[in-house]
Amino acid sequence: MNIRIPKSFTVGLLLFLLSPKLGNPGEMSLWAAESPQAQIRTGLMQGIEKGFDLDERGASAELLKAVETDKENPLGYALLALSKLFFYEMSFDLKKRDREQDSILRLVSEALARGENRLEKDPRDGGAFFSMAVAQLVKVRLDITRKNYFSALQGAQKTREFLEKAKELEPENFDIAFALGLLDYHIGHLPGLTRFLSSLFVSARDPQKGLQDLKIAAQKGYFFKDLAKAELLSAYVNFEKQPDRALPLARELNERYPHNYNILFALASVLSELGRSEEAFSVAREVEGGIKSGAPPFRPELWPRHSQLLGKIYFDKGEYAQASEYFNRTLQDHSPYNARVRAWALVRLGMIHDVRKERNLAEEYYRKALDTEGGEGAAQVAARQYLNTPYSSPHRK
């Protein structure tokens, strides 16, 4: 399935920040009536929610307002950096991506500096450790993007240290469980050498422990509650092969964040996995209508992803000729931002050749998927799996 949220262990980070409308007068008056600490918490949460509905300007406005309320609070800078990272990852404008890196790193530095200042005053400030962990995660993600893998692994080690200290000092902060779960779960799914190196720096644990932490965050978290649900949605489909558990999460997130096309793609894919093709086609038509309308956040750059989705639905129905047509249509797009979409199309074309007992052709497509620059994620994990063991089609009624 193609849920466009993963890259290595930061799968969940990519789907982070997406939600509702920019502050209306009622929200503003509520802000004014709250204490400064409550204002910050409200503003940060509103920013996260606006991000989860793909409202980039609204998210930035709310998070900046929270930062301005208390310029010495490291969490505001950390969450603003995380928000910018999400939209950086989602951006179709390559020039904007280049410009945003410096801005994100400045926010990371501000968060780390303010966290250190708070720890000088109070070495048992769990909130400071948590804020620094979030900021460090953002830097790790950028290091991976720039292929600074050694720096990324060192950063992951620091992140875990900060999180463990935060958990010791603030055991009631269940957002910590999300970040720990993200690290623990995805380290177990990294390929060979990277997993070995990660274990040296981060002490990889049982991925099931990571999954359990994600469940705790999804139930009890505050800032990262919906992010944990999105990560569980991805885990259940891409790695656990439990689409029945993914479906309620996809429906819930779609209801809360109807403008988030990532969730629509995920919902259609889950329905397809469960053999509910007519419902999947219905969601795909909703995506198609959004792209045709041009209403933000929908963009024409989503057409290749839509073709890949249709190919996926036909593939799950066992209609391989029709599926191949859509997968090949996906491959006509060569843009960097659709690299993971192309990787999935290549993997599924390989799977079709495996079903047809054309092993040499299947292996050729799996290798092409692994060679796709920027295609890291669940698709390449699947490509390695099917290179070792040929794909076998499940029997569908």
C-alpha cells in the first residue's frame, strides 16, 4: 500500500502537522482570557491541528504567536521547526525546499539553546529535555535528506538520551511515548548496514515495544496524539499487514482532517487492501475531484500519485492489465517529489510479473525501485523482500 508518510524511521514525521481554520474572533478572545502558559499550549495545539489539515499559513501563524508569547520556551521553536519540516517535505517547489533548510536549522538551534538555558537553571526540567528531543529529531531528518548519515545517527542517539531523561522527569507526558515509539519501531525496519550502525548509537529495541508506545501516545498523548494515530495507520498497513486495524484510524483521521489528501490516499488504499474496491474507488474519485477543482491544498502534481492509487486498487482486484496501465502512467512523471510514488509503481509492476511467473522481469522492476533516487521508504523495503522471496498473490473471492 502507498501511504505517503514514510522515509526510514521518520515515517510519522512526514504526516505530522495537518487541520482546521485560522483563528476566528472567538478563538482570539479565548486566547486573551487565558494565562500565558495556557495561551502557549492552546496556540501550539491549534498550530499542530492547522498543519494536520494542510493549512501551512494557519499553522505557522498559530505557532509563531505561541513563540511570541514566551520567547524563552524551547517547545515553541521545536514545534515550529517540525511544522516547517513537514511542509518542506510536502513541498512541490524545489527552490523553496532549498531556502527552507536554513530556516528550519535556525529554529532547531533556537530550541536547543533555550532548552540548555532552562537546564542550567533547573537540571530537572523535563519539558526542556522533551523540547530538545523534538528539535533534535528535526535535525536528524534533515541530515538524512542531505545524506549526512553519521551525523543523523549521532543525532538519534542524542534524541533518545533526551527522551529517556524527559520520561524519567515527566512520566505523565505521553507525547514522549510517540517519539520513543517512532525510534524503536522503525529502527527494526531499517535495511542491514543502517540497522547495524543505528544499533550502535541508539540501542535498537523490539519493534513491538515501539508499536506499544505508539498506541499509548495515540490514546493519551496531547500534541502528538493524532500523529501517533497516523503512524499506527502506516505501521499496520506497511509492516504489520493488518489493514483491518488501520481502517478505523484512517476513517477517524479523515473525519477530523477532511482537507488532508494524504489521509484520503491512505483511506482508499486501506479499503483496497480489505477488498472493498468500490469504496476505494469512491475515495479515489473524491481525490480526483479535488485535483480537478484546484482548491487548496490539492495540486495537479498529485496526478501521478492518483494514477498509482488507481493501479493499486485494480491490482488488489486481480485486474493486472488495468493496474499495469496506471502504474506505467505513474512512471511517466519524473519529478523528484514523486520519487516514492514511482518506487511503489515499480514494486507493484514487479509483483505483477511475479504473479505471472516472469521472475526475471519481476527482479528487474524491484531493482529499479531500489535504484530510485529519493524512493526510500516502505516501497524499497518491499522491493528487498520480494527480491529475496517472490511475491505470491493472495486468493480473493
